[in-house]
Amino acid sequence: MKKLLSLALVLVMMLALVACPTVKEDPLEYAEGTVLRMATGYNNAQTGLFFDAKLISSNDGKDKVEDGAITLHNGVSYREGDLKPTWVEVQNRLGIVFENKYQGNSAANEIAFWAEQFGEVDVVSGTASKLSEYGAAGEIVNLAEHLDKMPNFKAYLEANPIVRLSITGDTSNGAIYFSPYFDGVNDIERMPLMRTDWVEKLLNGEGDFVATEATVVVKDADGNVIETITRSYNNLADAVYTPYMPTSGKVTVDAVNKEGTAVIQLTKDYDKAGNIIKVMNDALAAGTVTGEQAVNMLRDYIDTAYNGYYGTKRADLFIGQNAAWDADELVALLRCVVANPQTLNGTHTVQGLFSREDGNNQRRVDMFRFAGTLFGVRGLESRQDYLYVGNDGLLHDARQEEATYVALERMNAMTKEGLISKSFIEDDTSVKSDVMLSKDAGFMHYDYNQTQTVYNETKLNGKGEDKSDVGEKYMAVMVPVARWNDGTGETFMRFTESWRSVKTDGWGISVKGVGNDTNKLNAALKLIDYAYSKDGQILMSYGPDEFIKRNADGSYVMFDFNGEQWPVIADETFDELWTFANGNYTNFARQLLGSTLSFVKSQSFEYQCTTEVGKEGAGYISRAIALGTIRHPELAITENPWWTSVPTVLPTTKVQNDELKTLSALTGSGATGKFSSSKDEEGKVQTNLLVDIISVGYAGEGTSNRAEMLNTVKDTWGCSRYLEIKNLAWKDLLDFYNK
């Protein structure tokens, strides 16, 4: 009987176990309300996790700013020091409490601030290279040791092996010292942007171009009239720029047909038309060339060189889906633009090329990035420093390549002709792209599509209404044809190095900060892991649910974006985008919602906030990429290494990092750095000699000409040794990858 009772008891217990399966314990368990000290943000005090006083006091949405608070459509009023909506939701979902330690710096300066006091913060912003450097020194947590507890992050890395390669900080143990930030991935980043309506005014139509007369009253500082000037055009400046493309023969290039459905081949016939720069330069050598004459030279060249293909819509050479322009044709167009402001804006001056902020070193560097695209030079828009992978499988540095300086000299020739903005040359902090565009003062720059094409609409009324009747149209245009050599021979093609991958900033967990507190470590790991889940990606891109359009049952309204389903933003969110940020999605998301500060940013939100003009130009480029007429680095290890995107981080050791620091001219900023791409800060002016060569030419001891510059970079400043160290790390990384 006892045996039967025992068997019955065992059966009951077994049934109970089946009915109540064991709950799997969360490997990242932590106490509810665990506090994380966050020294994290994007680039300044307005783009942190918490609202900043300056943001509230200076915001344009005055009707929604009252008594020092911003009220959003979710009905919540936010004051200085309050968590932004995204991070309130993170607290609610994860049970973590955030404490603000952010100093409002760029990533490089934020981690520099905390470097001697890591024990006072738990999570810190930094550049990928610095986080990896401090990780190698034992100051930043190795996330790879915790991947098995981070299923979302682990799955993301397994699905994107090139990302895993790009964030590996130590090949001996596969260490990862930061959570990568993606501002979109595997897509084009910066694009050429033009006032396409101006191109149409100059180039389209039957017969000869006839310039428009304009009268300008010139006044002194007291408002007294000095003179009244009436004229139809300006004369071209003396020629300095010389031909880049051939001056004879024929060049055939791949292009997209005007419908955007197929690849066609277009021939540039230099035997029939000559090279447009040589044609103009010869005319200038013989005497004066007026702006009106220059436009008609360019019109005749397009008709002849392309055998009438563009017909009366010659502007399509530059602005159409079937565009095929190159650097020489652009310089000819810029000459026409600056010589015909009377027709274009009713004044006697207009600027050709400019940067988003002509007095901000961080934006001025876009000018040499564009030079790389124009003249076929790798490494000027690299994911890391100025590095690129050659077809020999080794890393190369654009700063010690002669082709780099030839391209910069060409840009300087454009400066001397007055084709690059006066404010860029003078480093004028007051001139930005919104000024250039709102005042019809500038023609073209190289930048991000959404944030810049928004100025099509803000000039009229600031609310995003259609202004197609005004005729102004600033939009992305096709990447230029250039001479590129991937090691298998020179070819004329379109290639962009501006390709989205792991960004150069990220967040790391402080070893001293979390210490032996398992709650803090697990909470920080949980935050990172959650951000790579689908829900986390939506939250970190869109903000909380109240900023997303929902169906009657509470589910998200979705739309297809690049083959995936993503949410549609709420109508109220779109309205507030214009109220508070003049349509600039990135500023609105970072400053008001607290999203897109790190981790994975889906471009689906940004796409919805892009103007129709912005979508049109980006659509041309997207179709060209899909059809293969615009090529780019691959986020993979390619058969010909030239096509491989350089990783954002290389696994240099602590000893190597210490040596790299001594090469301060190459790696430093402030007074010692010669190639900084950081923003100037109070008391700390940044220098980039590549920008300086464009604006003022060669100058200074050891850098007064191309040969001196190359020798100084390689030997005096140690670029040869720098490259040797980087190649050792690259070899280690490839060995790690091949395992």
C-alpha cells in the first residue's frame, strides 16, 4: 500500500510539473528602479536624454512654450531637467531610472571629460575609436562577454557580420566595447544638392539664352545711396581651373533612362564638342566672356557632345533621372551660375558651392568629401579617419596619396574663380545653408537630403505647405561621373564613398561605474539589448506610441519602407515637427522626442518627413543605385578588397593606441591636430589642412606645396607609422573574420 501511495504521489508531482512549466529566469535580472547615471547624448546639451533650459527658452514654437515649459500633443508639459518622452517610455518599459550626467559635449569631448572619473558614470557617449581604446585599457565593459544574455543584440550581429567586424575592439577575445549607432544602414548618406530651377532657367528652351536685367541700389553703412547699378550679367573670372575629363576622343558611361526603368549608355563626344572647360578657357584667353555667352557655350556643348540626346531639356544632364554630368561640366555650370545672378535671383551676386555651415569645421569638411566624389579619390569620406582598402588588400590613407592633393588643388582653382562661397573662404560662422537658400544666395552643396531639402518649404510659410507655384526647387541630383580605378584599370563611372554603416559614435558601459553592482550592469546591458529588438528600434526611431498613428484597435498604422513594414507617424507629430523644428526631422527627434540619439535609427520616420521635392531627388538616386549605375563600398569582405567598406573601428592594442596618440598632428584636435573634423568649441579652434587647401591653398612651413605636404604628412607627422599600425590591426581583424 505504501508503495502504491508513493507511486501516486510521484505521478501527482509529475503532472503538476507538466501543468506548471518552469519559468525561465531572465539572465539580465535587476531590481526595479535601478538607477543608471547617463553621460550620454548626441552632440550638444539640446540633444541629450533630458530637456535643456536653452532648448526650451529659444524654441521657435512660441505658442506652445509657456512658463518655461514645452507642451507636446501627448498633453505633457516638459521643463528643464525632465526626461524626454522616449526615455520616460524606456523607464516605464524596463523599470530603469535615469540620472543625468551628460555635459552636453560631442562624443569625443564627452568621453574625454569623464576619462579621469569613469567611476562617476555608468553609461557614456564616445567615439567608437576612443571607447575601444578605453575598453582595451579595461575601462569599458566588454559586451561580447555578455552576448548570450543579450538575444536581440546578438541576433542583430549574426544577421550583419560586417557590423560585428566593424565593432570588434580586440581580436584575441572578440571584444566589443560599445553599442553601435546606425543612422540608417546600407544606403547612400550624403548627396549633391542643387537649385534645379536655376539650372532649368539657364539651360532649357529653344534658341539662345538671353540674360535678365536687374537694378541694384548700393548703400553705405548709414543707408546712403552710393550708386545704382543696372546690368544683365557678370563677366567670367580669369580661368584657373583646367580640364579634368578628356579634351578629345569619346567616353561612354552608363546612365538610367529618363523613365528610371533601365540602364542606357551615353557618349560624351569630345572630338565633336571639345571639352567645355577648354572651350571656355580658350575664349577667356582671347578676351572677355560674359555670363550670357558662357551659358550659350554650355548649351552648344551639351547639344553637340551628347548628339542632341537632351533636346531642349539640357538641364537634365545635371538634374534628371538620366543625368550624366562630370566635374568639368559642373565647373562650367558654376561659372554660368555666378555670372548670371540677375537672371537667377535679381541681384548682382550669387554663391556657387557652399557648406551647411561655412564657419563650422565639422561641416566645412564636406567640401573635401565632395572633392573625392568629383575627382575619383578614395578615403576622403571614410568610415574611419581617411582610410580605405586598396585592391592589394592593405589599408591606404588619403592624406598621403598624391591624388588627394591634386583634387584639392582643383577645388582651390574653383575658389580662385569665385565658384566657392566667400563665406566658406572667410570661415564665416553667420552663414549657413538656411541663409543661403532662404535668401536665394547659394546654388549647391553636399549634404543630407531631408534636413536640407526642407528649406524648399520653410521660406514661404514655415509649415510645410506646397510651394510648387513659387518655382523654387532645391533637391538631390545624381552622383557625378568620375575617373575611378579599383586596381583593375581606370574607368569612368559613378561611385560614392558616402555609404551608411556603423557610425563613428556609440555608447559604452563604464567598468568602474557599474563596479560590482550586478543590478547596474544588467540594467545597462538590458537597455542596449532592448534597443536592438523591433519594439526598441521603433521606440528609438519614433518615440512613444502617442507619436505614432494607430488603428481603432490600438495597433500601429504601417507602411512599406525598403521591403519592411514600419509605422506611420501621427498627424500631430508631423504638425509639431514644423512647429518646433521647421520641418527638420533630426532636430525634432533628438531635441524634443529624445529619439535617434544612438542604437538603430530607422530611416522610415525620416522618409515620411522628407519634402516631396526631397523624395523626388532621392528617388532618382535610389533607382540609379538599384540599377547599378551608382556604385558604392560593400558591407562585406569582397573579392576585390577595393570595394570593401573600411570598418569603423580597428582592434588596436593599448600599446598601439598609446603610440597613435603621439602622432598628434594626424590623430589630435585643437592646437596640435592638423586633420580634425570636429566642431570648433570655445577656446578650442579645430584645424583641417584639407579644408584650408581648398579655401586658401598651401601655406606654412613644410606645407607650402604638394611635395612638401606629402613629405611632412608621411615622415614628419608619422603617417607612414600610423598606417603601419592600422594595417597590423586590419590583418588581425581579417584573421579573426576568417576564423
